[in-house]
Amino acid sequence: MNPLAQDPHVDAYLQVLRTQRSLSPHTISNYQLDLADLSSFADARELASLSYFDLRRLTSLRHAEGLSPRTIARKLSCWRGFYRWLAEQITLPSNPVDGIKAPKKDKALPKALGVDDAVRLVSQPCSNDATPCANRAMFELLYSSGLRVSELVGLDIADSKKNKLDSHASLGWVDLEQAEVHVTGKGNKERIVPVGKPALAAIRDWLALRPALLKTDPHPLFLTERGTRISVRLVQMRLKAYAQSIDIPANVHPHVLRHSFASHVLQSSGDLRAVQEMLGHSSIAATQVYTSLDFQHLAKVYDATHPRAKK
């Protein structure tokens, strides 16, 4: 038996969608399939008799069968609309779909660059040209210390707090002597992260050229050609353009360098807590998701450390 024939309300609802809401044939076809799924699940029962628990069970079944969160969300939207319309035709205690959510979609994390590509990307030659030198210093610092791009552009040349006559409040700065960067991250959380030797050298090269661009504001570490503090958007544009110029196929943006920093440090050290501190994550769960290790590396760690791993 055609499952749609089991409940006359389905045909009536589809007719409303065609005539009153003028939905496209493709959308109508999807609704028809989703309502057929609902009718098949109901079997001989009327759709009006299905409860919240029935719909939740159906949702769980479809998820277990491998339907994507996006497809399940579409089905729930269809069923919710059907029951909303049905409540206008007959008496329903409630909409059984209300309160049911689709499974969460997997967050698409930026892929980490390979070590060779990451090093090639941040090693931009600069000679005595201010813009390439600024780029190299910024790219090196992003990869060396895993900074957010907003933290990078907020860096000052020094801590203004040391100058009591300066009313400017520094959010971050690089301490070349201690080889560390001080940043203020999300939630005004301050942290100190080590800076590698190549990044320190690139910053010193940039500082030698910076005075020529300096205008009215003496605080920003990184300046544009006009002498203003560099913006997040400009860093993004410069990084993407340089990556394309050296034939790195990935869609490279500053967050890719942060992800590469975290992944490479974690794969080398296995120290999740240290990476969490350097990234400035308040929860280690965020670090676990952010710095996903490939399975082969996890298998090697397991084989090398677990007492029951080897036969």
C-alpha cells in the first residue's frame, strides 16, 4: 500500500503547499517523501495520534541509519509544518515535533598545513621592503605562537603600562628579550606564549623599517603603508595572496596558521594541556576538537604507551 494513502490529511496538506504557498515542484517532491517516511513509520496509526516520543524515536532511527544532520533537519521542518497545519484542521494536544532538534552538524575545522608548506609560507623574503618584511613578521608570529588574527593586529610595540604618562592601554606586545608575546584573548583573558627564533628575527627586521611608516600613533607593532594599525581584513588578504603566489593550493587564512601551530606542536609533544594554555582555551575540550590528530599518529601513541597495546 502507498503510505501516503494511509492518512487523507497528507494529500490535503500537499495540495495546500501547491496552491496556496506555490512551492516549487522540487520542494513539493521533498515534502512528499518526508511525509511518506512519516506515514510509513506510523504504519496503521493516524498521524494525529503520534506523540512527541514517537517523533523523537523516528528521528533517532533515521540518525542511526546514517542520514545527515542536514537531511534530518529538513524532515523535522517538514513534519513540524504539517502538524502546525493539521492543528488548524482538527484538535491536537500539541505539535509532537516541537522540542525535537536535529543532531548537531560537524564543525568544519580548517585543515592544518603540512610542516613544509607552513614553513614555506611564513618564510617570505623581504630584503629592505617594508610590506614584505611586515608580512613575514606577522606570518611567522601567527605560526610561531598560534595567535588569533585579532590578537596579532592588537599588538603594540611595547607595554604602554610601563609609561605612566601614556593613557593608552596595551592589549598585547612582544618581549624580544624574553622571547615571548603577551596577548589579551577572548573574555579579556591574558596569556603569555613563547616566540620562536625565526619569528623574533623577522620582527627585528620589521622593526628596523617600521620608523619610516610611523605617523601619528606610536603604539601599533604592525602598520600599513599609511602608518595606521593594520586591520584583520588586510592581514587576511595579504596571507591569501602570498599563499597563492607560491602555489599553496589550500584556502589559507590566519586561522589555518593557528590550527597548524596547534596541530604540529601537539603531534610532536602530545602535551594537550600545554597547547591549551598557548591557544588560550578556557576548556580543554575546545583544544581537543581544534587540534584534531590524525588516526595514524594516535595509533602510534597508543602502541608506544598503552601496556596492553602490543601482543
